[in-house]
Amino acid sequence: MTVPAPSLPVRPRELDLWIEGLRGVAALLVGLEHLWLMNRFFPPEEIPFYVRMWAAGHASVLVFFILSGYVIGLTNQGVYSGERARAYLGRRAVRLLPIFWLALLLTLAVNYGDSLWTYGATALMLQNENFTFPWHLHPPRANGPMWSLNYEAVYYLFFLYLWRRPQSFSLTLIFALGLGVAGWLLPATLFPRFLAGYAVGWIFWGVGWWLSRQPLAASGPLRAPLLAGLLALMATHHLASGQIFLFGLGLRQHDVSMVNLSNLSLLPGCLWLVGTAARRDFPFRRALAVLTFLVPAATTVLLMVTRHLSDTPDWMAGAALTATALLTLGLTTNGWLRKFSPFGRISYAFYLVHMPLLLAFKSWSFPVPSALTFAGTALLWFATSTILAIFLELWLQPRLRRLLTSSRSPA
């Protein structure tokens, strides 16, 4: 994979709205995933698959990884220097840590029995579900989504190497793929799972950085079936297409990292969605578009032929999403995506606070649990999470940034 020179000038503000919109949609899909799984009144198996299918938490986190690499690459295009590296790390710390620490305090208030050791390790962004050391640095159980921030911190640091030696990008992808394969094939006693997780996640983050160096496409309205592509990505998520493919080859592995080799089935859809929303003219765009729809369609056909489609609600949800994606291929007007851009601006804080607030609301008891009380609680949870995210992102964060740094962060 070639790495061209950075694309200049930086995209106009209008293009930011597409990216922010995609970020907002991804955050909502994460929230819905946890709402269906963590609700009090209707266990997951009782929620119809045609309701549960409107979520895709893990796929959305991988979209976040690509978006993160893209934004970091876009806002750090100058030649590497020690001074620029220090400024970059300072901006990242100011952007991420204050909200992260406040969300951690909120998590502590809803503590599910974790020790202060867990919270101390998480405050330093050392939390990881897959560390194989004498100690286990898992994220607080009241805020499991915090695991991805540890991955982000690792990639922010590794970016310094990539920034300094961009010509080594292809080698990093090959090496990361090798680690991902080793993490799938070898038992955990021989190969640390967290290394495989970081490696596969880096493939997503790294291609986001690579995308930022691709030229802008010709100006004009964005015309692509983004809604259909999003539905196809959600279908691949529910179908677990990568896992089915690997299992079909006899490569069964249940003890895997949070991000693992099977997640690469989501890479075409994630990259095509971000690259198209960013309006980048990148190689393999048509091939990635075809794969975005082919992967879930082929998985659905395989499950139908083998008569396993009805085995799990997730597979039925994936099949329904695949059909919906194919039926909406003709919809290429994407104004709807920009409407999610305001939520994209608060997505980082929403991601960090929605889980402890959901668990807090879950602990409430109602005399007669019903669909109405569940819906009311869900709306109250979403409103509270959104209001708190607005406060953290749009009121507190700008003031902290002005207080802690003399230069405004572009990221």
C-alpha cells in the first residue's frame, strides 16, 4: 500500500459535517447496543431481533479507530520534529484526559465492586481486558467501553513512529496482520492476547491515517449509497462474518482478544464508509464498496443454504439488515448524515458516560415493569447522557483547553 504525500489543502469545514455525522451515528449505535444488552425489564432474548438489529457496538468502535487515525493524520501533516511531537501529545492529553477522568469519577459513583487499583490503572489508561500479566488491568465493570481508550492511547504513541517514518507504514500493516494471525492460531499460553488485539486494531487506525493522505475527490454533492453501506456494515457485525469464515476453514478459536482477526471482515465496510464520507479519492474504492455488500450477502446465503440462519437472533438480524441494505442501494442522497453532526461533536463524552448512567437507571425498580416503563427509562437515560455530554464537550472542554494550553487544538 503506497503512502502518498499529504493531501493539501485540508478539507473545507463542510466536509467535517459528514465525518462528524458518521461519528455521531457510530456513537448512537454503541449506545443502542448497550441499551438492548443491559436493560432491566426485557432480557435480550425477549427483545425481537428486528428491534435488536438496530445496533452495532463493536463495528462502531472500529469505525472510531479509523476516524481517529484519519483526524490525527489530517491535523499532523507537517514534517516530524520534537517540538511538534510534544505539541501533539499535549493537545491529545488536553482533549481526552479531563473528560475521561470526570467520566471515571462518575463510574466510581456507580461502582460494581472494582477496587481502587482498577480505577487507578484506568486513570492512567492502562485498562485492557486481555493483559496476560500477574495482574489483571480490566476496565471498571461499570464502564466496560473504556477498554477502547487504552487502544487509542497506544496508537497515539505509536503514531509518533509512523509520523517520523511514514515509509514504514506498509511494513507495520504486514507485521500487525502477522500478530493478529498468531493471536488467533496460538493458545494464550504461547502468545499474549493483548498484542493481537493492539495489532488488529492498528490495522483499522493505520488505514485511517493512510486515508488522510489521499487526495480529495472532485467537488460536488456527495452521491453514494452511504445508508446502504451502513446497513451492510451492521449486517456484517451481527452475522460475525469473519468468525464464520475462519470457523469454516477449521480455524476455531474462542479465547481471543477484544479486537481480533475475525474483525477484519468489517474492514472493507468501515474504510469505505469513512473514506466516502471524507470524500477522499482512495485506491480500491470500488472493490471495497463491493466487499461491503458482498461479505454480509455471502454470509447470509451460506447460513440459508446450511439451514442455520434461524439458529440465533443475531444471524436473523444480520440477514434482515443485508436485505434492507440491498433494497436501499438506490438511495444516494446523504443529507441525513449531516444531521447527526451535532451529536458527533459530543460523541466522545457520550461514549464515556452512557454506560454508568445506563447502569444507574437500570438499578431503579418499578412496581410493574412494562414496555412503557422501559421506553420511558430509555428516553430518560438518553436525555441525561446527552445533556451531560453537551456540558462536558461544549461548555467545560473549551474552558479547560483555554486554561491548559495557549494554542487551540485543531483536532
